[in-house]
Amino acid sequence: MNFKWLGPLALLAALVIGDQVRINRPGHKYRLTVAVETPDGVKSASGVLAVHPDRGYSRSGHTTTKGDAVFVDLGGGRNLVALLAHLDKTIDLDAVNYVALRAYKAAGQNVSFNEMSRMTGAVPVTGELIPILVAFTDPNNPATARTVPPDDPEAVLGKGFHLHAVSAEVVPNGIWPLDFGGALGEPVTRGIEAKLPWLGATAAPAATALQAAGVPAGTAIDPREAFTRK
């Protein structure tokens, strides 16, 4: 066996692996938490989202977020879902990329996008930074979706339901793809498809949900991305 190529091949492999880590590693991850006051006390849920800047050589892509919408089980058959979307005349699927950044800035921390992974502590998500909130009368039926106004959840959920708080907190990135939890990287939260079982291979049910909620989605997007990003 000719061993003279082992060194260069090992170096090449290390460079390729290192480049893939650089390209695919998130710029930062953040935990989005939604807490709701109910007649039975505060109910909350959270999800970790990974924000990926475009590090490819073509630079033809754009910043993206991976993760799932946050589903809060309010008890008694009620729920609240914070979508991966905002409303700016029509649905905006890109604003979720900057929720944590803008929330930290609104809290008085003048941080840049490239510095986000160093941030610590939770900050409030308020006003226009709050994602679109929807509720399903029947989570198995996308046509039962209704938009929930952040300042008046009682109008949809009933008396005694109020938005307690929405917050964002940067969590450890880890070393992609080794997301083991804690300092070794918080894994992206999954599970929305178990709660909304119609989120499957076709986009039609998600489009139905957005339409039922009165969210103008247009035709240029995949409506499933309001609920999950792979």
C-alpha cells in the first residue's frame, strides 16, 4: 500500500468536514417561549429555533430558520400556536430570522447579528415582534384555525385567557451536527406534526389553516413553512 497519499487525503477530508461545519452551523439558536394566563393558571411552551445565515459560496441563498411553531396546550381543548411567521400586509416568513436579534436590541442591547451567539438571558418579545398567533377549535381540522389578537386573546379563547409573556433567549449553538443539549448545543425542537397531524406531504391543509385564520398568504410560499421549517 502506498502511504504517501494518506496525509494529503486526511488533510483534504478534514478541510471538507470543517467547511461543512462552517456552512451548516447556525449563526445562533434561540428559545421562543409563549406563556398564557388561563383560569387555571399560567400555561406555557417553548421551542428552540436555529437561525442559519447563508454561508454558501454562491451567496444565492438567504438567512433561514429551522424549527417548529410553538404549540401551547391551554387545557380544556384550547390551544395557542405561535407561527413561524409575521404579518406585513401579507405573510412574512423571514421576520422569524430576526426575532431574537430585534428583541435584544429592543431590550437595550446593541448587538449585531454576528454577535448573537454570545448573548445570554431572556428578553421580552413585544409588539410587532410577536409572531402570528392562532388557535384551533379542533387541532385535527385545519379549517378551525382562528387568529388570536395578542392584546385580546379572550375574543377567541374565552374569558380569563390573556397573553402573559413572550420571550426569546439565545441558547448554546454547540458544534454542528453534534447537538447533545446544554453547552454542547440545544437541539432544534420538533413535534408540531404530532399536534397538527395534517401537516404532511401536501401543502393544501396548511393553506386551509392560514385561510381560515384570515392570514393572507399569497401563492409564492409554501404555507407549511408557517408551521415547520426543516
